[in-house]
Amino acid sequence: MVRELVSKAWDSPAAELYERVRPTYPQSAIAFIVGELGIDRSSELLDLAAGTGKLTRSLLHTGARVTAVEPLDGMRAMLARELPEVTAMAGSAEEIPLEDASVDAVFVGQAFHWFDREKAPREIARVLRPGGGLVPIWNTREEREGWIGEIREIIERYKRDAPQHEDDQWRTGVDQSGLFEPVEQRNFEQVQEVSRAKAVEVFASRSYVSALPDQERKRALEEIAAVIPDRETITIPYTTEVYWTRRTA
């Protein structure tokens, strides 16, 4: 059920939308974790469930060698088109197409809560070198402005039975694997400034919305558009949640 939802949400047209409107990650967050894990030009990095390459781009700035693994054809094709210098491979968190102990750090943007809680931590640990880093990252919208909270309530009404990173089940899986040190966290702030029309697209790019049947999706987007303020530039504030841990020796 979960895999069907993800696949439907991120077919080729939805991948185009994701690439066009989703925010990137603050350079301050990337710089912090690069320093924390001691990443340099000699490092081998894996961007797991890389999508269209939003996080991959940021990792390339480190000078390290980056491999991207993405299970969905539409997303992976977009990544290969936009970042031809990156090795983009088909694979999943449960079946990573890399050798044992072959990477120094595994990064996961916006996706770790979709992984199998038991299989994924073991498979990630397999490809990590001892002491290697695991870094799940999420951009989460802040609700300081009331209209963003109203949109969350609209989206909640249309959600299907799908995992969320807020429930911390992903972290439970990492902890219970016994293969990683305790997970740490640090938050960073950023804003996305877009036109009003593009703001509607930002919310349309949510997997829960993208996967809706056409008529239901249209109705949800109409409700969302009615809440977004009527002004030329819309500011969407985010907290970027950076989590990290290390593979035990």
C-alpha cells in the first residue's frame, strides 16, 4: 500500500512538479553536518531515495564523490537529466546496489519515514564503513503564519494511511537495530519566496496530494488556493531538521 502510494505520487509529471517547486536545503545545515562528520573531497557519499536530486546538489558542493540511489523511474530520470555528473542507480533503502562498507555517509532527504523500519537500518549499516554517518534530513513547514496551519488541516483531511516522520517510528527502527550510536538533532531555518500560483504548486507537490484521484486532488487544491493570502509574493518558512548518527564499530 505504501509503495503504491509513493509510486503514484511521484510519476513523471509529479516529478517535474517536485523538481520545480520544492525547496532546497540551507547551506548552513550542509556545512554543519560536513564538519560534524569530517566529510572532505576523499569521502564517498550516498544520497539514498535521492528523488530529483534536491539534496544531491548540496552534497556535490562538498567536493566529495556522490552516488544517488532512487527507486522511482520518473524521479531518477529527472535527477539524471539535471545532474549528469552523478552516478544515479535504481535501488531502495531495503536493497542498496552498493558493496559492503563502501561509503562514508548516507544522506536521506524527506524520505526516511517511508523506509522499512527493520530492513532499512540493517541495509544502510551494511554499506557504511565503521564510524560512517547516517543523516536523515527533513524540510518542515513552520506554522507561525495562521494560513499555513489552515492548509495543514486541509491536507490532513485528505491523507491516506501513510507514515510521517513526526511520529518518530523511523528513529525507533534505527535505535532498535543496535547498529548505530544515539541519534542527534539540530535545526536550521530558511524561507522560500514564491509567487501565489507557485505557492499552490508547493502544496500540490506533497505526496498525499499528488496521489489523490483527479477530482479529489482538484478539490483539495481549490481549498488550499482559497486559504493562501492574496499577495504577489508568498513567504513559506521552514525548519530544516538535521538528524545524524554513526555506524558503530
